[in-house]
Amino acid sequence: ARRIHSMFADDPTTLCDLMEGLFHIAMADGFYHPGENEFLEEVSRIFGQTPQQFQALRARFVPDAPKDPFTVLGVSPDMTKDEIRKHWRKLVRDTHPDAMIARGVPEEAVRLAEKRMIDINRAWDEINGCCGNAAGNL
């Protein structure tokens, strides 16, 4: 993980793509073992991801993980709707399968990006459609 991080230290998007691939592999047998969680959490830390980024990935890939839409988007419930929308738009731009194809990623990564887009848009729809949040600013 440290070697890979040193190779892609200036490209956090690729590191995120790699983390998604690792989650995909971890879930290939249909079971997310606590040891896999520890390993992936450590790799995420080495890759320089925040705990929130790790939780967002985990929420999208692990069936029994909490599916809080704020966690999926990597935002806080006390952010304004405009702040969340801005973050969502950035995620859509960075995640769009066409952007992945333009980056030259393998077809498997494009399929993961398609799943990511579905999860991101579903989380945004849930947040955008709700009447309010803990801070009352949505």
C-alpha cells in the first residue's frame, strides 16, 4: 500500500479507484470479514483518505453497513443544502463513467463507476427530497 501510495501520491482519484477495487474484491465472496475491514481501513489511511471517505466507500460496498446518505456522499448533516449540492456535483463530475473512460481506466473500473454514480445519485435524491436535517438547514 505504501508503494502504491508513493506511485500515485499526486493522484487521489486513482487511489480512490484502487480502494473501490479492493472493496469489490473483499465482497466477492459475499462476506465482509472484520479482518478485511481492518486491512482496508489501514490501506485507506496509508492512501491518505479521511475516515469519512473510508466510511463512504464502506457504506456503498458492504451490504450491512449503514446506508446514511450523508455518509455515502462524504458530507456532514449540518452542511447547508447548497454545500452538499456542490459536493455532490463534484462527485458526479469525478465519478462519471465518461470521465473514467477518458482517464483510460479498465472496463471493470468503469462498471464500478457506474455503480458509484447510482449510489451517489440515490444519496443525493434522498437528501434533496428530505424536509430537513439535524441542523434544520436543508
